[in-house]
Amino acid sequence: MDKVLCSLLLLGTTVMMAHACPKYCVCQNLSESLGTLCPSKGLLFVPLDIDRRTVELRLGGNFIIKITQQDFANMSGLVDLTLSRNTISSIQPFSFIDLETLRSLHLDSNRLTEIGGDDLRGLVNLQHLIVNNNQLSQISKEAFDDLMLTWRTWISLITICEECPGIPYARWSTCTSSAWTTTL
Ligand SMILES: *[C@@H]1O[C@H](CO)[C@@H](O)[C@H](O)[C@H]1NC(C)=O
Ligand SMILES: *[C@@H]1O[C@H](CO)[C@@H](O)[C@H](O)[C@H]1NC(C)=O
């Protein structure tokens, strides 16, 4: 009996260690893909101890003010990243460089004023880029160089165009609803 209890305790410890989770967050390992959920927890920065194997990461509704290169380093299996409703005003160049499998990046409702040429570097599989409700006044011509231009990306780019009239769009000057229809 003692032996069984001991084994159970040991097993419990092992399971807990396998699912180490940042403080205030909930981590779910469903169908072998790890989700790290930290919505509206008063976080001031991206927790450093997020499991690098996480597939879905939700950090919406916090008070994160900037994105740095270490925040998402080595998260090469991340597919969905939510940073909506924070107070992000700057993204360090190459912060997303390891996110080669990322499909959705939610950056809406933050305080971004610009998207620099290297800010979205590495996002080669991005399909949804949601940046509405920021204070964007400048988007670098090179910002979308790494993005795969699927029709979904186009929709998001159109959203940017429509919400920021006057942005110098050298490459996306034909980025209108009619251009999108043509693309489809
Ligand atoms: C998730 O669970 C599977 C088995 O159910 C395990 O092989 C895998 O290592 C776990 N992943 C993480 C990140 O804990
Ligand atoms: C990322 O991986 C490299 C190489 O394995 C390692 O040196 C570095 O500390 C890792 N960074 C993070 C934030 O996990």
C-alpha cells in the first residue's frame, strides 16, 4: 500500500514537472499540443519560463509594453500567438525570427506606431496578421518580405490599408478591395 502511494506521489511529481507552467498561466496539453493560456493576468512582460514547445500562446488583455528578442526565442512549433489588448508600443527587430510555423499573430488593440522592416522577420507561414486598433503611422516597405502572400494575408493587409489611410504604401499601393477580388 505504501509502495503504491509512493509511486503515485512520484508519478504526480513527474507529471507536474512535465507540465511546468508560468505563474498565473494555465497550461493544457491536449492532443499532444501544448497550449499556454495567460489572458488578463496583469502581466507586465512575456513570462520567461514559457515551455518552448507551446503551440498556442494567449497573452491578451495584459499590460505588456514591449516585445523583445528573448520573448519567443526557440518557439519553433508555435502556431497561434495572441497579444491583443496590451499596451505594446515597440517590437524589437527579429523578435519573431524563430516562429517559422506561426499562422496567426494577433497584435490588435495595442499602441504600435510603426512596423519596422525586420519586425516580422521569419514569419514565413503567417496567414493572419491582425493589427487593427493601433496607432500605426508607418509601415516599412520591407515589413512583409518574409510573409507568404496567401489570400488570407491579403485580407489582413487590406484591413491595414483601410484603417490607416495615408500610410506610404510603395508596394501595396494597389491594396484595395478590388485588388483583393482580383487575387481571389
Ligand atoms: C504532451 O503529452 C504527450 C503525451 O500525452 C507527451 O508525449 C508530450 O511530451 C507532452 N508535451 C508537453 C509539451 O508536455
Ligand atoms: C534557445 O536555444 C539556444 C540553443 O539551443 C539556447 O542557447 C538558448 O538559451 C535558447 N533560448 C531560450 C530563450 O530558450
